[in-house]
Amino acid sequence: MRMDLLNVTRPGWWLRVLIRQLDVHNAFLNGSLAETVYMRQPPGYEDKTKPDHVCFLQRSLYGLKQAPRAWFTRLHDFLCSVGFVPSKTDVSLFIYSDGAVQLYFLVYVDDILVMGSDSQRVSGIVAKLAAEFKIRDMGAPSFFLGIETVPLSDGVLLSQRRYIQDILKRAGMVDCKPVSTPVSVVRSDDADTTPYADPTHYRSIAGALQYLTVTRPDLSFAVNRLC
């Protein structure tokens, strides 16, 4: 099974591009609510003199259905204010263009990748982001959304080996014998129809395999047939 996803080997390209991985602390607490939201007094913080009163939320909290949208809206507005333009094909991608300088900002909830051809501009946008939100600069990316970044002398290798190995461990199939095709070529008439003992575990593995097929289309048929 081929584990690599992409090998970028254009001479000199990787040496000219700087990539930084960032993490936002308590991302959902940064959102501003556009709706009026009330909540019960949280345990341990009840006002005994006003037990029937409720709290009026001024900022979003984890657990609110509005929290993800509120956080992304604030981040979107911030990026637009510093010159980024949202991509028309991918809502998680923002692009900054100034002459020969190109910057790319990719966000997934609170995980962020910043990539650009100008190291000073990349450091500048990271500094502006740090002034607006509490972030952790993780430097060059090593493992991002199930994809491992392996630097090479003439490029970068994007590998999902760790992600695939984690799926095998969760499924208890690390020691299973590999086959050349992921689908059985023989139909069994006495297939076991006993329901899976742990539906939550099954759904978790099925979801992980579905995510894998985004970059491994050769597994799509087998995964969707299984699920």
C-alpha cells in the first residue's frame, strides 16, 4: 500500500517557501455572539439570592451551536482587515497577494497553516494574529490533520503513514496480512450477519476511513462498500 500523498520536488521551490503551523487557544471563546443567548447559572456559581435568574452571554462558550460560526466569523473579519481574500472554492482558505508576494492562510477550527514566499510577511501576519488572539507558534508543520510533513533536500513529502497506522491500531489489525486489493475477490455465502458489538467504535473507524479516501481515491470503493 502506497503511503505517500504528494511529493513536491520542483527544484528550489521548497527552499523559497516558509510554512508555519499555529494553534489557537480556546478558539470558540473568541467569538462574539450576534444573537441573544441566555443560559442557566453554572454549577458552583449560582447566586443563592436570585436562584431563578439566568446568565446573559456576551461571548460564545464551548457547547453552544453558535460557537463555531461565531469564531470563524471573527477570524474571517480579522483576516479580511489585514488584506486577505477568502477563496471562492474553499471557505477554509484565505489568500493574500501583493505583487510577487503570495501568502496562504489555511484554517481548520483552531489549527492553522500559514505559507508564503516572503518570510518577513509570514512572520508579520503571525505577529498580527498573536496580537489579536492567543496562539501557539508550532514552527514548521510536522503532523497536520492526519498528514505528516517530511522535509526532503529538494522538496517535501506529505505522508499519511501515521494516520493509517493509527486506524489499524484502533481496528486491531496491525498484525493482519496485507493484500494487493482492499476488496475481497470472492463472495462468501456464509457471511457473518451478527451486528457489531460496539457501534460507536465501528462508526469511528468508518469515519476515519472516509477521511482517508479524500487523498486515497483508490480506497473509495472498498470503504464505501464496507460502510
